Amino acid sequence: MSLFYYFIQSIPESMGLFALSLAFARVPLRWGRILIGGAILSIISYIIRALPVTFGFHIPIMLFLLFIFIVNLTKVKPSSTVLAVFASFFTLALLEYLVSSAFFAYTHMEPNEALANEALWAKVGVFQAAILNLLALSASRFLKPIRGAWRK
């Protein structure tokens, strides 16, 4: 995937992952920090995926980095942070499965054919990222954020 299409899809998805983790940890959503954190996660993920390592190696690194970000930027206990990060990654995996399954069922395309069309696959990714961000907003609304959860 080209650099342009990768970041068009990856930054909103990383933002959604960061926001959902914060919402599950009951931290108020601050979108400026979420944007910066999502961009950093996306850049690091791109670098790791470009290295000659096993495919999927970026996932445990992203889990760890998200954990470090939340622990250092907020007052959330590490144990709660671990649960929030794993819950958000599980939600992302489930969402990716549901969105891609629905897309392939609707379009009758083969996965290789869809992946070859970068623009189309980036649109699917942006749609998925939008849902992830909406889930973060919904989770933040239902799991009332704790005041003073952010460090200064």
C-alpha cells in the first residue's frame, strides 16, 4: 500500500484505538492529544511493518506503546490500562472482521482483488476508523470519564 493511502487509513484508525482505550479507562477524550498519539502510533506501525520481520509483529509493539502512552499521560492504574488496551484491540479486531466480511459479501470481491485496489481498500479502512471513533465517543458517554484523569 502506498504511503498516502496507508496514512489516510492508519491515522484515523490509530486515533480510534487510542480514544477507545482512553474511554474504556474512563479518561476524558482530548482530541488534540488523541490526534498526536494516533499519528505517532501510525508512524511507528508503518516503520515496523516496513522492517523485514514477521507480519503482525507491529501489533504487540502497538499494544505496548499504547499502554506506555496511557500510563504516562494519565493517572489510570497500569492494571486498568492493560484491560482497556486489550479491550480496544479486541474491539478493533472484531470490527475489522465484521466490516471486511460485510464488504466482501456486498461486493462479491475476492480479498486479493480488494487489497490490490488501494483507494477502495483505504475507503473501507476510513469507514472502519469512523465507526471505531464513534464507538469511542459512545463508550466515553456511557462509561462516565473521571475528572482529573489526565496528568498536567
